[in-house]
Amino acid sequence: MPAKGTKWGDGLKARANNYDIQRRAQGNSGPGLKGEKLWRDALRIELFRPDEKHNVKRLQMIAAKVVDLAIAGDMDAIKEIGNRIDGKPNMSVEHTGDGGGPIQYVIIGAKEAIQSKLAGILAAEETSGISGKPH
């Protein structure tokens, strides 16, 4: 409970102001800086603040709750612990060539690429009866 004569938000405002003063002292001029993470910073302040009732950091209380949920069989909690301890599993992607065979690479120079393209165009003209020659 807040002290008599204060509002719930007063303590949060005081901590936020103190944090802003500390940031400015470190050379950060204020909100809107590139890469600034205001929500992350606010959460860190609250998570690492000791809980007055239990005399532990709030982050430890949250971790204990996640472990309790996992022990009770909550699959989301179990997955979260597994992902944090072992890392998220990587998605396996397999690449294959035609018919499931190996991928084939053909490296050609610019001259060969142009010649190949022109040969394809000339072959298409011959089969369609179109000629690029003047009449």
C-alpha cells in the first residue's frame, strides 16, 4: 500500500524520473534515441527491484511461478523453461535438386551467358518461323 497522502503512481513516477536523470548523466539526451527500448528499461527497473514482502527480486518470484506451473504440467511453462535452458530448436530445412537429387551448380562467365541466351532466342525464332533477317 502507498503511504498516506500519496497516489499509487507517485513511486513509479519518482523511479522513472530518477532513471531519466541517470540516463541524461550518462550522455543520453532523452526519449527518441536510436535503439532506445523504453518498455524494456521500465521492465528491468521493476523486475530487479526487491519485493518488500518476500525480500527477493521480483524476477526471482516470476521464475519461481513459471517453475511451479511447469511442475503442475503447464505445457507453455515447460516449453518456456526448455527454450531458455536449451535454446529454441532450430527449424530444419532441406534443399534438393530435381527429383530429390543433389543441387547442381553451373558457373558461366558473362560471354557464355550472352551466347547461350542468343542461341536460345535464335532457336525459338527458327522453330516459330520468325526470322530476324530483313526481307
